[in-house]
Amino acid sequence: MSALRLSAPEDTSAAPVSSALEPDAIPGFTALPVTTLEQVESFGMNLEAMEYVHRPSTLEGIRNVFEIARIGGRKVALRGAGRSYGDASMGRETVGLDLTRMNRILSWDPQAGVIEVEPGVLLRDLWRYCIGDGWWPPVVSGTMFVTMGGALGMNFHGKNNYRMGPVGEHVLDFDLLTAAGELLTCSREANADLFHAAIGGIGMLGCFTRIRMKMKHVESGLLSVDAYATNSIADIMQKFEERGNRADYFVGWIDCFARGKFIGRGLVHEANYLHGSDDPNPAQTLRIENQELPDTIFGILPKSILWRLMGPLSNDLGMRLVNWAKYTLSSTIGNHKTVRQSHAAFAFLLDYVPNWKFVYRPHGFIQFQSFVPQETAQDCFNSQLQACHNAKVIPYLGVFKRHRKDEFLLTHSVNGYSLALDIPITARNSERLAKLTKELTQIVLAANGRFYMAKDSVLDQASARTYLGADTIATFTELKRRCDPQNILQTDMANRLFAGFETS
Amino acid sequence: MSLPWKRCIVVGASSGIGEAIALKLGQQPGVSVALVARRQEELERVKKAIESAGATGSRAIIYPHDVLNQAEVPALFQKIAQDLGGLDLIVYASGVMPLIEPDEYNFDKDLSTVQVNVLGAVAWLNEAAQRFERSKSGCIVGISSVAGDRGRRGYPVYGASKAFFDNYLESLRNRVARFGVRVVTIKPGPVDTPMTKDLKKKPLLITADAAAEQILTAASRGKRLAYVPGTWRPIMAIVRFIPSFIFRKLNF
């Protein structure tokens, strides 16, 4: 075993794959170097896997990793920044293909607002690169620490999904390296079927190696943000139809602890771009330093320690208090207070408290997010909240958004609304939680709802088939056969939801 | 008995304590057990026994392997981890105790004792420790023996091999504890297995099944050292303190 080295752990770009192979100790099985063995964890800290992780920085390096997997008889699991809540970027005992080092910005046209990036570029790198020229990503997630490759693989959306669609709608074209080794340029014109399937294709068809997308022109670095309280799911939906649909961004927060006649109460944040003379000094507000999130609160307390201070509140009682206080303060002194916030401060709420997820230690948490058509959403969300109360498993955070349909094959979007519930896992609730998520899933399916792969860790094959439809899965499986005939790309999620595309 | 491990390797699973442990693990719902031992037909038998117990979602996979073939271990270990989809527990239960007459000095027997009890254990458990360090979890169980506590007249190399194993397990424990990995040293007295069938004296003899039960219970409760049965703990505490000039006159 001593000399067995398929590649250096740090950089697989130029490593010769087969030169250092030892004769097989076991016929038909090639061991991989243990030095590459790493634990990878879901963002929700509820799942983990051991992978032989490689971090190539070039196209050749990626090809090399596929070759290593082929020789070693293993699957390849694509991974970006690992911000998916569940097992979308994890594969037990696979060769992990981590793309965070393939992170160059290839070109930028500040006149047209078109940027070309490698898949490991973070959303953070993207907006920082463009903001000074007056451009902002048309669609951003709640955290800026996602890779653009991952963003496309999951086809993420933002608080403006009802206006701007998911990120995929702003992609002009991309290069996809299939597991079979073909490098395909995909756009709405060329390889259109792949274009619409690989975006949101959970990394099953190939690896994005180049992404070209259009940014959104902004006249100011600030948004005008209005916050107001709502007293039920019906109310928040009505507020959207009355006024929210005119806003550039619309996001609701739901106090999941409220029950009885208060069930579904929450807050809305609406934000609008500033135009013309609204911002007297856009050159200043568009500077990066005026976008950056401050790293202290009250000017002195480092935010990096905040999650530790939140520790004592990280239980049902504490979170009930936090939710109550947030609602009470915002619905009274904070109601309809309009403030100006930078794009980054408004968009990246999840980055406000670094490592906030650690309050869910040691067992982690799940996020259950459902996307439900307009007609059935109100009853569906109310039933979900009621089911949580009945199960005595209360989500610590609920987030409400508006969506519209899009053209991508495995899309999660509907013409309707979504509710995302952050649910803690504790030593004692795991059985109740498993039962609850099954119940919630059925409630959503009965309402013709859909799910989002970047969040999911609870669905099973039957539920995935129900919401996606057998035809969609067959179409996707067909594309998978074409791009990955050996079925090398695999994740725990693909195994869980689609039996690894091995059959059918 | 409810055990915290889902993916397990038992080395030496074809007979004795190893077999009993493999059966117990395989009777847990949702547990995958890799059965490692030399004799294929014996492994088939254990596999059948596990399957006929019919715990939901449990399975047994057999890997014929001679622990003398230590060069094969890293690759085999990796293959097993792949087949199981990960690893939570490894039990090293392989062990031999060739019959040694009071006046016998037999290097061949000694060599095979060291090969199986010492080198095989190191080959397997090094791999496990290395992996568990990286996964920041896992449990290593080594079946040592009360024989490792003192150097007795009979079975000098067997006793020494178990003393080696004790010391090695302690070192492993001290290495990997900070990664959240547990290393459990098990010290059985005589257990009713093929290995002890020719022994003349078998004080406090227990069945392999009872031993397996106690071993898995101790490991699941986070014990770092367990005598099996527990009665051996006070006995060996006394034996360890017998002064050498008396001990050499004792006939055991």
C-alpha cells in the first residue's frame, strides 16, 4: 500500500492518474489514498458522509477526478460551498469533487453587465466584483457564501422570485463537463434540453465549468425597506396581492410559536430599488465598503461570538421568547418604519450572525420548505403550522415568500407561495420529528405543492415521484443516461430520491 | 439490547466470541455487519444465522480473509467501508492460543500467536483508527484477555500478545479520544469457545453468547475497559498485586 498514490490531496490538476498504481491487493478493487479521506457534513449538521475529497482548480483537474473515480470503481459527488441543508452535495464513500478552488472570474463587461465565472466563484465574489460598476446579481440567496456552480445546480431563488424567477433565468450560457468527458456549451439555443435540466439538475448531469450570466443594473447601492406586521397567513397573502407584488423584494417572517387565533402571525419586509434622485450620492452607496456587513454589533461586540451568546436561547422556551419579542416590537414601535439598507445588508440576512447554525448543535436541524400554489397555500400553511403544534415540534424560524413558475425541468417553483420552517433536532424529538415531516410532506403533496432540493433531507422516492411526476423523472433519467452512461455522478440525495437513477 | 452502531466489521466472525458478537449485531434492525474470517463455509453459516434471525433491514456480508495476510488489509478495509456505506464499529476478535505443554518451547506456535493476536490486530485497527480520526466518530473494540495482566507459567507468548494488545489499545485510545473516537479493551476470562476447549482449568467459564452480550453492553455504555464477566476485575486487581517472588511459586 505504501506507494499507492492516485493524486496529491491538494491539487489534482496535473497529477498523473494511473502512473503510481500498485498491483491490486484485492482483485478488481483499487484502494484510494487515505490522505484524501474527509468527513463532509450537511449544512443542517444532521447528515454526514466520508468522501475521498479532491479539489481541482482546472478543467483538466476535474477530468482527472472522474478518471480516479473510474479506476477506483467509485461514484463522484459534486460539492460547492456545502450550503445545501441536506444531502444534496454529499455521497457516502464517493470521490468528492469539491469545486471551491475553481474560482476565477473569467470576464466582466461593465457596459452590458455580463459576467463569466468558474463554478467555484462565490456569490460574495460576484457581487463585490460588480457593485462598483452599478450592477447587482439579479437573484441572490439568503447567504452570499454559496458557489455559483451550486447556485445553478440547485437553481436558487431570492426574495424577488415572483418578479425575477430563479437564478437560471439570468444565465446566458454555460459549459458542462459531462461525466462521460464531453464539454458541452448549453444555452437556450444550443443543447436547450440540457440547459433546462442541468440548471436545477442537482449535479447529476455534469459539472459546470464556465457560467455566463447577466447582472441587474442598479442606480443606487441602497434599497428602501418597509417593514410591517401581519396577523395571519391569509393576511400576509392579501398584503402581497394588495401591495407586495409591486415591490422589488418581498419576504415574510412567521412566528411559528403563535397558535390559536394568532397562528400564522408575522412580519413582512418589502424592499424597492432607488431610482434617479432618490439616492443623492449613488457613487458612494455603490462602493463595496458601504455594502459590507459590519463585523460588530453596537460597534464593539464582535459578531463572531454572537452565536455563543444565543446558546441559552436555543431551546423551545428561549425561541418562543425571541419570536414573541420580535413580533411584538416590530408590530408596535417598528410597524411601517421605512429605512434604507444596502443591497448586501437586506439580501444576506443569514450572514448577519456568523455561524448562527451552531446554536442547533449538537444534533443539527432541518429546513422543511414547501412551495404551494396560490389557491391551496393558505390552508396548506395553516395545516402545517397546526401539525407542528400537535406534534409539539415547533420550528424556530419560519420564512414566507412569493414565487412564480419557471421553465426548468426539476424546478421547485409554483405560481404561489413558499413556507420554510427551520426545525431543531434534539435528543428527544427525533421520532416525533420523523413522523411530523412525513405528515407535513403529505399535507404539501395534497395541496399540489413542491419541494426544493437545496433544503430537503426528509423526502422519499414516492414523494419525489408524486411532486415531480413520472414523466419529468423519466425525461431527466434519459438525459442522465446520455450525459453519464456509467452513472458516475451520484449523491446521497440522488440515492434517496431517485434510487441513484439505477433503474427505470 | 439496543446498540448505537449501524455499520460494523467483526474480524474473526467465524467462531467463538467474534461469531457471537456478529450474531448479536446482525439481530439488530438496520445493522450491516461485515463478517471477516479465514473459513468461507463458517462465514456462510454465520451469515445464514443472521439472515434467518430476520431483523428488518439488517444484512451480513462475508469477506474471507486470513489475518496473516496483512498486506491485503488496507484495501480490504476500504472496500468493506465502501460496501457498508461507512463504518461505525470494528471488533477485532481474532485470536489463537495453541496448546503449549509446560516444558514446551515452540517457535512456530509462538509465531502464529503473534501473527494473529498482535500483527493482525495492528493491521486492522490502524486502518480503523485512521479512518475514525477523520470521521470524528466510531468505536474500536479489541478482544484482549485477562491473560495479559500477568506473565504466567503457561502460555508465555499468548499472555505477552494480550499484554501487547492491551498496551496498543490504550495507546490508540489516547491518540483518538480527542477526535471523539472510542477504544474499548475487553478482557474476558475463559469463554466456552473452540479456543478454550482443550484447557484443563476454566474458572468462571461463561458462554460466548453471554460474553458477547456483556461486551456490546460495555462498549455501548462508553466503557474503556471491561472484564468479562465483571467478577474478573477484583480478581485480577489482586492478581496484579501479588509480588513476583510469590507469583513464581503459584501454579497457574
